[in-house]
Amino acid sequence: MKKDPRIDRLVVLSALVRDHRLGQLTMAIAQRDRLAALRDGLVAATSDDPAALQAQATHGIWVERQREALARRIDKQNAEVAQRLSTARSAFARADVVAKLRDQLS
């Protein structure tokens, strides 16, 4: 049986889609990790200086608000990572099936 060149094109295209989806997943994970690092780096300063107590209280409130805002963004990133992971898994499976099909037909 003559080998169909369309199968080879499908293998190449499915590998490109797989690599693209993996890149999207990697970027989403990196962005989520950057946000988590920002959130974890926000720490309220402490001091025993009575003159600094009001500033510390104000700064502490600001830090907590920023941490809450970052936590919401991290939750959104976690949802995006889960969606990208599902898409990447599908792309990996598709590329694997097409490659196996090509191998069986050759």
C-alpha cells in the first residue's frame, strides 16, 4: 500500500499543536507562580517605635488588601492552568494517536 502524505502532514500538525498547547500551559503556570511569589513577598513591617504604629497599621491593611487581590488573581490563574492542562493533554493524546496511525500504515 502506498503511503499517504496527508498522514505525515497530520503528524507534523498535531505535533505543532501539541507544542503550542504545552507552551500555553507553561506560560500560564509561570504567570501563576509569579503572582504567588508577589503575594508571598508582601509582608507587613513591624517595629516597636510608637511613632511608627499608625503607619504600620495602615501599611498592614494595605498589605492584606493587596494579598487578597493577588489571591483572587491566583484563583483565576489556577482555573486557567487547569483548562490549559486539559487542552494540552488532549493535544498530547491526539499527537500520539496520529503518530501511531502513521506507524501502522507504513
